[in-house]
Amino acid sequence: MNQNNFFMWLPQEVTLYIFSQLDIQSLCRASMTCMSWFATIRNNDRLWKPHCLAVRAVCRREVDDDRKSGYSWRVSIIFVVCSILKYTVVGVNQTLLSAWMR
């Protein structure tokens, strides 16, 4: 077994459980590790739902509107975080954002 790609040998449920233990910042960083992790994290909305629900406590209208519009939990959390960052940090990295929005 290749030590560098041990995740491919784990059952999907185990991989998702491990990723579900990460905070949002760690989850985003893990997604930049390799294409396999990126795809796993990006394509599993249930990893993003708890983070989105936590933010919903503060930004209920925004999250509810996104969900009613058909956006995934992942896209909803990105929208909320970016709108928060817009008011606290100048210059959100558009390349990174556009990669996550695809």
C-alpha cells in the first residue's frame, strides 16, 4: 500500500467521518491537499451542513434564502463566509473562490 494515498484504501464512510471532525478552516485546507481529497470534500454536502447550520444561528436569513434558491450547503457556507469577509478583510482571493464555486 502506498503510504501517501492511504485514504483510497479506507471505506468512504470512514473517510467522511474523519473529514466530518474537522473545523471549516481545516476542511478547506484538507481539500487543497490532493485532487482525491478535494473531490471527496467538495462533493459531500453533508460535510458542510453542520458548519452552515452553525453559521445560520447568526445569518439565518442568508442561509435560508440560499437553501430556498437551491444552493448546496457548501455553496451556502461559502456565500455567508465571503459576505462576512467582505466586511472584515479587503480583497477576497477570487481565484480560490471561483474554484470552490464550480
